[in-house]
Amino acid sequence: MVNKIKKRFVAGAVCPKCKAQDSIMLYFENNVEKIECVHCDYHESQVDKKVSSASKGSTGVIGVFKPE
């Protein structure tokens, strides 16, 4: 079975790369919001806020192992 992805155009949106108006479409793929331009190869992904906040750290260290 093929999983259909519902794509929607964003009215009035301008592509940051080619500057074409009304060419940006928005869709979700694996719970990731994606936008894509139909005129050029521009695309961008945005993950859920929970994921991006969990992956950002001030030190960049995931954890410290301290053997006893």
C-alpha cells in the first residue's frame, strides 16, 4: 500500500531561493514539516519543537560517565 502525502500550497509565499511567488508547498513526512518550491530545487525541513529543544545543549555534551 502506498502512503499518500497531502501537499498544500502556501498562498502568497515567496521562495527564498528563486523569489517565485505562490510556488511553496507544505507537507508532513514522518512527522516532520517540510516545504518545497515547485520552480527550483529549494527545500527545507523543520522538526517538532520537542525534538529540537532536546537536541540543543549549552555544552554539547550528552552525558558524562563516571565509574565508581
